[in-house]
Amino acid sequence: AQKVTQAQTEISVVEKEDVTLDCVYETRDTTYYLFWYKQPPSGELVFLIRRNSFDEQNEISGRYSWNFQKSTSSFNFTITASQVVDSAVYFCALRGTGRRALTFGSGTRLQVQP
Amino acid sequence: GAGVSQTPSNKVTEKGKYVELRCDPISGHTALYWYRQSLGQGPEFLIYFQGTGAADDSGLPNDRFFAVRPEGSVSTLKIQRTERGDSAVYLCASSLTMSTDNTGELFFGEGSRLTVL
């Protein structure tokens, strides 16, 4: 069985603050893929990143960075200098070997106040 | 169109009625997925098509739910004898290929919000 836990239901920050969204996963697969998606108010999920289980190198893309730690089964997402446009629901997701279906967490709603 | 298109955007129906939800994927995308998202939850997988065939329908909750993709492009999700618990946003996504090297990037539509009264 696969499971993704996003313990933070909602986070509110003031613009320019840094914020970290937590993601903890469970899987019995030795090879798997982790994802982050953003869901703005329009409802359309937008792909942010994919990480393979055999690649633990952290990644930075502009104001976004991801910290993958296999030892703690975590794949956290940090937004630096948050902006109002970052306000959305963010989902962490997992895909195991040989499956196409993604298992999503319940999401974290981020509100960035001006 | 440029993105995944879903119709209708909103559907209100009465318990026991039959509904159809349509998904028009990005042109050339061979893989198509249906997910269901209840309020405050993450999307839950329903079914995946590769071309015309359903490669994985393990997420369909029961036999009231059925989906087709007869020509390998547009897909229709069909729900018979709707129940109040079927109320949710039904999301469609498409991707280019099912190879193991695929980035796994799914392109989602904006969803069809179904309300069963």
C-alpha cells in the first residue's frame, strides 16, 4: 500500500516570508517517484517537480526548492520569499514502480497575505 | 485546444440519474487519466487509458462507474444511478507516453464539478 501524508492542512504567511510544506510518504517499492503539484483557485493541477527515489540530490528552481530525504521518507517543498501568487493548494504525490496512478496527499492550502 | 478540456464544468443532477462527463485531452497525448477529488482532499485515481484501452481501472469505486475512449482521444466517464456520495470534482489528465522514462508530468483539466442532490 502507498500513502502520502501532508500534515499541514493550511498555512498562512506574509509576503516575502519563507515557507516549507511537509510531505511524508509510505511505500514498499524500492523504486518510486515523488511529485509536487500546485492547484490554484481555477482548479487545474500544475506539475512542479518529479523526483526519482534513487536520486536524493536536492533541487532548486528559482524561489522553489525541494529536500528529499529517503531516510525519513520525506520530500519537503520550500518557497523562498513567498508572493501572493503562490497562494494555492499544494499536493505531494507518489507513484510506485509499474503503476501509472499517482497517490496524492490531502494537500496543504497556502495563503500568502500581502 | 492547448490544454485538457473538460465538459461540463458544472453538473447538478438528482439522485438516481445518469451522468456523462467528457474529457478532451491534449492532442497527441496517448495516456489519459480520470481522478476524483472530494472537498478538502487530494485527487483519487479512478482509471487510466493507454490509447483506446483501459490499462488500469482499479480505482473505479463500483460498477456504476464506467469510462470509454473509443478512438483513443476523447474520453467519457459515465456514472449510473448517481448517489449523493458521488458529488465531487472529476479531474481528467493526459500525458504523452507511458514509457518508464516519462517524467510523469500529467496535464490536468480544470475538472467537472458534479453535485448530486
